[in-house]
Amino acid sequence: MSDENLPVYQELFQAIMDCPHGDLEETFKVHKSVLERNPLFYSKMAAWYMENGMVRDHKVAFVKTLMEADDPKLRDEGWALIQRLPIHLLAQVVRYTKKSKSLRSAVKHKLAEMPYNRLVAEILRSKKELKSMVVSLHIPTDKSSNVNFRTLGAELFSKERPIRRVFSQLRNEEDPDKVASLLEKLPIPSYIAMTSIKVRTPEIMRVLIKRMTPNELIQSLNMLGRLRAIKPNMDIIREKLERLVSDPRVNAMRILNILQHLEPSQVPYEIFEILEGAVSRKARSISKLDAKVSLHIDTSGSMTSAIEAGKMLATSLSIACKEPPTVYSVSSSPSKIVPSSYTPSGWKEAFSLLRADGYTPLGAGLALMKTYGDSCDVIILVTDTQENSFPKFADEYQTLGFKPRVIILNLGPYPCRSFIESLREARVPFEIIQLRRVDQYSVDQVITLIGESSPFKVITEIMNTEVPLRPEYTKRPQYWLKK
């Protein structure tokens, strides 16, 4: 891999770290500039990010940028990537992208080929987004020969609305037998039905839980707990949760996010144990980080955000690495943080007593490493880089018997010049990532893009990604009518 690709990687990497979450204009500018500088790298990165990325705004930006490109091959890739987007993200793409024949064709294809059960769910859940797309792209519905288009026309623009009429009957029905009959008639997702029906007999709840996919189930656990439907159906729930490891739609980080939002008062402890076990097993099957990681968290005064970021990183690193990280708090009173278990609940408990206080001796964690006899390949330092006390990081690094790579996650507005100069003078191999927002999405991106040792390895993985292209048969006019 040549050096010329590295600046492109760094710029896009920085954009990912910024995680705008709704403020898309600046993200669009960065994406466009990267595409102009290296179209090949950008097209590979777009395909790679759709499979590995977590930030929704960047998925929208990738597709928008490709669909507005001058090169028809790039537009064909955008067309193919649209087929992978959920409706709520597709609606954002349509909203922000210049209207074109290619965009219209991509959206029409996705709607025309959507399975009926999925179409019913989207009509009930995303009516506003669907209507906006159909209207803005002038997609014909009432006189179309495609059954999905006719269904959309009847539900979005007609007074009849057969699907929504049945759904309305379902919401108002109080007879358990009629509710069961309507559920058979209308293939709506269980999690939508549960929040809509008035009659929730044990038999109906059991049927709905059986119909759930593992992905739907983990999103509905708090609701099931509030409806007191978990314990009577624990045999079904346990089996579905155990299948999470083999479900490709659910990755370890997603389970972790759900774990962090479960309500202990509503969800039995056994569920937490099952999900944490699923996280560990799934993580082992996808782990890519062989490097030993040492996490140093600046817990000096005003660094509460670093503590929160450190907790997320420690949990995520335990999933992403083959060996759990060693973790140190860095302040006037540094300490080694050792959880009772390398699980989300274990790290949550271990971080619960940490408070931001004292001066900022950024080398204190390195000094503790030597005391404990620990070693590592990569040091992740979470800080605002405002070092103001001894021991200094650069001084302690020079005394180490090994020379790990250093990744600095800067939570301040900009890196401290004197700190950076001290690292350069000591010839510390370091990289700085500006982490302006501390949330699970940005932390997941840090984990994804840290790689084993060098950004070049991530770039290599990106450049080896196969770019999806639009099938040739879809370029024929009204091709779906000939099936």
C-alpha cells in the first residue's frame, strides 16, 4: 500500500470520529472532497463501511455522494448500496440527494422487490417516509402493474387503506379469538402488534413471541418485561437469545448497546447473563485485534467525559480483543482498574467509584505499568492532552523496556502543543484522534479502525473490499413487469 492513500484515509477517519448525528452538511463536504481526491479508495471505503460502520449519517453521506458522482460506475455502486439501506435511512438519502433517474430507479427497485411481510411492516412503521419518497420521486402507484406499488398507492393515497383498516380493527378488538384471527390475516411484526392490541392473553403473547426473530426479541425485552411476558415464556426467549450468535444481523456491539439500556427492574437477571454470554461468544468468533491493549484514562479534574469514554472503550475492547485490556486511571492518585469480570456489568461496577479530580500527570499510568510488570502492544490514552504534572508521559515512555504504539483520543478542543512536542522529541510513535463526541457509535468506530497495529492494515482491508454494482438487467425499462 503506497503512502499516497494515507491522507485520504486520515481525512475520512477524522470525519467518522466527529460523528455529527444529524448535522450532515459538513459531513457531505468531507465525503465529496475525499471522493474527488481518490475515487477508487472512496468507492471501496463506501462498500466496506456499509458492512462495518456504525454511524448512520456516514452511510447516508456515502450513498448520497456516490449517487451524485459524475462517473456512472460510482452511481451504479450507489444504486447497489441503496438496496442495503433501511427505509428511514433511504428517506434521508432521497431528501438530501439531487433527484436523478438513477436515484429514482434504485428506490423503485427496492420497493418493487421488497417481500410483502416487510412491506406491511414498513407501511405501518414508516408511512411518512414512504409517502415522501414516492411523491418526491414521482413513483407511479395507482395504475402500476407491480403489486407492491399498487399496495403503496392504496395505503398512502387511497381512503380504503386495507392494511391499515385491518390494523385499526386489531387495535380496537377485545375478543381474543378475533384478535388471533386478525393476526393470522395481517403479517405484522410481533413488536408492533404487542404495543397495539388491547387483549394480551398468555396464549396470544406466546404466539407473538414465537414469531419474533432474535433481532426483534432483543429490541423488545424491556417492553416484554413491562407486560410481564418474559418469565412465562422463558423457554422460547432463552432459545432465541442463544441463537443470537449465529444470527448475522446481530453483532456483538449491538447486543452490548442493548444490554446497556435494559431495565433491571423489568428484565430478569438471567437475561443479562445470557446476553453477556452471547456477547462473549460472538466476539470470539469475529475478534480481529491480536494486539495487547493498555487503556489509560485521564481522570483528573473536569475529565468526567474521559471516564465515560473509558468505560465504553474497556467494554468494547474486551469484546474486540482476544485478550482483555489492562486499564489504568491517570491522575494525582492513579490506580489499576480490574473488574470482577470482563463483561459489561463487570466494567460498569469497576468504573462506578471513579471521579474526576486532581492534576494531570499523564505518565502516571506508565509508571503503574512498570510497577505491575505489565506490557502491551498498543496504548490508548484518553485525555484532553493538558498535561500539567509529573510524571510526564514522554519521560515515562522512554524508560519502558518495550515500545508500544500510542493512540491518543483527544477530548479537548485541540491538542496541547507542548505535550505533542514532548512526544516528538522523545520519538514516541503516536497518532491523535479527535473524539469530539463520546457515545457508543464513536467508541465502536475507534475499535473498528484501530486495527492490529497500523492504519495501513485497515486501508488494505478496505482496498480488498469488493464493490457491489447494479445488475445489468435493472437498466432495462420496467424490467420488473417482465418477471
